[in-house]
Amino acid sequence: MIPTLLKPIADYVEANVKLDVDGMLKPFVVLDNGGHHEGRAELRTLFEEAVIPVKVIFTPDTVRHENGPVVVEGLAHGDLKGSPIRLTYRFTLENDAIKALEITA
């Protein structure tokens, strides 16, 4: 069962299911995925190079709040080695936007 997610997180997840880069970018301010990616151009490049070619779809199955960040866990599947992979997304939200996101396996 997919948990209830806050709107910017739900918007990101919904766009990811469609592999819609513009939709994935919409709720973001900053993303940290093993490196700092700031601004829409850097995030677009990251999504276009790391998500879209291998069709990575994240399906959340748990959500919890940790003194600020919203932690969402689930499986990511696609055309990548070891698929599906269990990932943890740590969302920092600000003013109905994703201020920061850290993704770990």
C-alpha cells in the first residue's frame, strides 16, 4: 500500500511514475544525490542522465517524519543493475516545495 504523502513529495512521485522530467523538477529547489545539484538546469541534467535512460521508478511504501525531514522508503525499479533497489529519500520541505532531497540505498 502506498502511504499518504505530502503534496510536493506526492507530486514528485507521480511525475516519476510517468518519467516526466518537467514534473519531477516542479517541486524542487535543491537535490543532493551523492553530490550537490542546485537549480533546475543541474537537476534536469541529473534526471535526464541518471533516471530517464534507465527508466527508474520509485514506489514508496513507508513514510515517517524525523525532526524536520520527511523520510520516504520504497523500491526503485528500472533497467539498472540489482533492480529493484530499496532506497531512502529524505525530503526537506519549505513553503510547499522540496528544498532538499538526499537519496541513499
